Amino acid sequence: MRKATKTVAVWLGFIAGLAGMGHGYYETLQGNIRPTSLAFPSIGPPCVAEQVWNGCEPAMSILPNFLVTGILAILIGLVVMVWALAFVQRKHGGLTLILLSVVLLLFGGGFFPPLIGIVGGLAGTQINKPLPAKKASWLLRLAARLWPWPLVIFVVWVLGQVPVGYFFNTFMQSIMIFGVSLILAMLPISVYSAYAHDVDVAAKGA
């Protein structure tokens, strides 16, 4: 088993489920009403997307009801978390996480959480695959040295931006391009450095 790859799949799936549940919670607060479009802000009035760092947590749903969408997003997010923590290493575990993330997207779980879950699921599909027997390249060796810091940076940033944004909204607005870029960069780097670490461990144990 690729242990580092499993770790990154578990954490990405956990973060995706948790963040999706957060979207669902805000949607339930909007009550038994119909969204004005397929895509909408999870956080309702008085939240104004242009005035808050999180853009009022944009999401989408194929169901025309905030309350039902929110409840489903919470339940699906919980399933995503449990699956990532307990079952992602099983046969077809990664594929199941990808499918659950797509369902989360369709039922109010936001846009970034499903993306994170899909990347975690892609990593999960590799957990039990044999590692290549060829000698590691310099790039792979470099990536192995980075592990687990890209994942640590990703987790700390995703979880830490919520309290920081709550108290320092203007500051978070000013660095959101950097924040989004950091998330998009750390996702693939976390997966690749985990793979590189697994290759390095296997080579040393050979």
C-alpha cells in the first residue's frame, strides 16, 4: 500500500466533506425557499458576495429548494468524510470518492469542496497500485523531500482561512487571488509529493 498516497487521499476527502457540510449548513439557514438560479450563494442575506472574503460561499444545486439542498449537502458531506477516513483504500474506494464528490457538487456542496474531493479520489485510485521499479528521477527525489509539507500547508490554509476571514475580512479579501492560487497549487503538489515519498520509501526498502 502507498501510505503517503493514502494519507493525502484521506485528508483531501475529509476536507472536502467538511467544507461541503459547511455549505449545507448555510443553505439550511435560508429556509424552505427556491433559489433564483442553478448557482447561488450558500450564505443568504445580509451577506453580499462583493463585500466578504468567501464570496458568500457559492454553490449550485439541481434541487429548487434551499432547505432540502442544505440537508442533503450536510448528509453527503458526512458520507464523503466517513468514506475518506475509513474506506478510500478499498478496491474502487478512490472512484467512489470521486463519484460522491460529484454528487456533493450537484446538491449544494459548493465548488471547491467537490474539486478537492475529486483530487483526493484520484489519489485514492492509486493507493494499492504497485510502484514503478525504475530509478527515481531528480524531480521525483526533490518532490519526496517536500512531503508532507505541501499537504500541511494546504490543510492549514483551508481550515485557517475561516477564523482569519471572520476577524480580518478586509485582509482576506486583499489576498484572495493568492489564497485561491495556493489551494490550486498545493492540491497537485500534495499528491505528487506523496507519490514521490512512497517511491522513495520503496526504493530504500528494496
